Amino acid sequence: MLARTYDGGGIDTGLLDYAWVLSRHRRTILGIAAVAAVLTLVISFLLPTRWTAEAGFIPESSTSIQLPTGINALAGELGFSLPGGDPTSSPDFYAAVTESRSLLEQTLLTRFRVPGAAASDSAALIDILDIQDDNPRKRMEEAVQWMTDHSSAKVDAKTGVITLQAELPDPDLSASVVSRMVGLLNEFNQRTRNLRARERRRFTEGQTADAQRDLTAAEDAMRAFLVRNRSFENSPQLVFENQRLDRQVQIRQDIYQTLRREYEVARIDEVNNTPVLTVVDAPIPPAKPSSPRRVRMTLVALVLGLLAGATYAFVREYVSRSQELQPAAYERLARSWTRRGAPGAAAKVGSSAP
């Protein structure tokens, strides 16, 4: 052969030899690839079809009032602290809540229109998904795991937009489920915000009363000083005392004003029912199914079939050349396999072996 050249009983592994092997076994390679692609295409039609709907939303920013410079440290010295930024307003927190077990369970227990049925027919999502188990707890765990595998939340680090996706067996159902999950997330965060605002209102209410008493005491001390010392400008000691009392009044006044503003904001947030999520991309029923991706699956199967066929061709050619070039070694290998397969034959071969 043109491409098959041997050196001392070895096998040539040049590019021409590889090309010759592929050309010689091209029918086998193409046949294996074609069979793999056709089987994958047939199997893809047997897989359940699913649609993916998605929604994009932005969480509301925290509206907490920050203390002026130096007031926070002074408040700590006086024995109390004020709340700062809200860590639960980050997009990562909202994305984590969408994947929580509590929210998924509420979604599974929500009633949706049954696909293919009348508009008035509805059932819980866990029933629509047809998850069967005699144990209710295990059934819910399987349903939650199914939702975890078929839903996701991604955060865009640049824009802060959270994208929520859900893949279900019906396009209208997938859009309804995503919309429900966004609604449950909004209810959860609104309820949490109101509870935090209630606690913040109670805290600031007490601190505001204490700050008002401290401010009144500082003002009374200042008034008493001015009554006792109508002309203190000529006395350095009295000027110093006046400045000290004036600083106390200013500090107490700053603390009181800040606490009062925080108290008013907390009172408003406690009864605030405005949405905490801004939906920038409402979920709509998808026009095309998201899975199975038949074209991609077929192409992948075709490539893997070509690789499997090429591997088979090279192994077959290697065995053929080994049998041709090294018959003794090949015969020993055949005897070894014969011994493993047939004990009686192994004994016979062993007795006749030199």
C-alpha cells in the first residue's frame, strides 16, 4: 500500500497513514455517525417538550436616612445605634429568595389553568406536573427539586436587573408561573419591609423621646446660664462655659432631628404597600419551545458518531496490522483470551504449548 510503510515491524503513524485508515473505513465511520444522528433525532421526538418564560425586574433601593458625619459615633457613645443601609435590598438577596424552598412551595400550591382544558379548569401546579408519591412530604420534596432544576434567577452585575426563568410543559403555564413567582417575591419583600419598618419605628420612637428630653435638658442648662450671666463676654471662663453649653445644644439638636426624620420615614414605611420590585420585562408565553433542542442534539450526536466511528476504524486497523506483522504475539493474545473463556480449552492449549 502507498500509505502503509513499516520500519522494523512497527506501524507507521504518519498523517498519510491516518488518512488512509479513515478513507478505507469511511463507510463504517459515516454509517455509525448516521445511525447515531438518526437515533438521537428519533429519541428527541420522544422527549417532553418544554417552554421557558422569563421576567426581568429591579429591586427597590433602600430609603434609610443616613446620619450626619460624627452623629453615628456619638450615638454609639450614648448607648444606642441607628440602622444604616439595608443589606436585603441587594439583587443577590432577591435572587436567593426566588430559589428558596418557601417560595417554591407556595408556587407549587398555587392553582393555575390546566393546559389543554377549559379556562375555568384549574389545579395546583404540583398536580399539573403530575408528581406522584404516596408520602405527601416526599411528593413535595420531589416537586421542589423539579422546580429547582427547571427554574433559575440570574443577576446582571452591571445593571442590577434580575432575570427569573422557568421551564414548564406549556407556554401559557410557564408565563403564569413566572408571573406568580415574581408576585410572591414582591409580597415577601413587602411584608418583610413593613415588619422591619415597624421595628425601626418602635426603636426610633423611644430614642426620639430620649433625645427630646436630652435636648430639653441642654436647652434648660443654656437658658439658666444666660439668666445667671447676662454679661459674660468679658469673662474668659464664662465665654468658654457658654460655648460648651452651646455645643451640647447643637449636638442634641442634630441627634433629635435625625431621629425624628427616621421616625417619620419608619411610620410611612410601616403602612407602605407600594411594590418593591420594578418589572422591566414582563413574562409572556414563549413562541418556540426551549427543549428539546433537536438540531443541536442531532449535530452533537453526529460529531460523537464520527469520533466513535474513527476510533473503531483505528482499533480495527491496529488489530489487523498486529495480526499481520506480529503473528506470534497475536497468537499468544488469542490463547490468553481462549484460556479465560474456556477452562477446558485452556488446559488443552496449555498441555500442547511448548
